[in-house]
Amino acid sequence: MKIKLKKKIEARIWNKSLAKNEYTQRRLTFGQFAGKMIKEVPLSYIKWGILNFEDGAWAEMFARELQRREPKYR
């Protein structure tokens, strides 16, 4: 349990140090992929996140990542 909390805290610190447009370098602060960069998360999770996140910022970053990975969604 402490390891997950530590990963979440480290991810939040990392995210604060980034410019707003550096979304691919953002680290998730929640869920089974906490601490992982958006670009490292499976495509199925990206698609799920777009449909299920109420927080507009995360949904937008996930949508951008989907467009980066699959140009047909641009």
C-alpha cells in the first residue's frame, strides 16, 4: 500500500514540473497504472479513460494520446 502511495506522490511532483503541453510525459496519479507515463499506458486503457473520466484535463490528454498513436482519430 505504501508503494502505491509513494508512486502517486512522485507522479504528482513530476507532473507539476512539466509544461502544460508536455502531456506525453505526464504520469498517471491513479489506478493500476499509477506512476506510468501516458505514452506507456495500453491503448485499451486510453480509450476507456476518454469515455469514463469526468475530469476534462485527463480526458483531453488521453484523447491527444489516442490521436498520436492512431492518426485515423485526428
